[in-house]
Amino acid sequence: MNQYVTGAVIRRLREDRRMTQVELAERIHVSGKAVSKWETGISLR
């Protein structure tokens, strides 16, 4: 999978669960900014 497909999958799964980026971030112990970067393909770390 490339970074854009991965970001799209993360976003779709998050939205299916009706979670915001911040809610997901808190649940997996990362920053909301990290989730945003993953979903836009800026960073995958």
C-alpha cells in the first residue's frame, strides 16, 4: 500500500466509527496532528 491509500483507509475507518482525529489520537496515544498527517499522506511515522 502506498501512503495515500493508507491515509484513505485510516480516514475511512475513523469516520465509520464516527470519531474525530483528536478522539482517535487520544485513543492510540499520539497527537491529533499526527493523525492528520497520516490521513493526508504527509507522514507515516
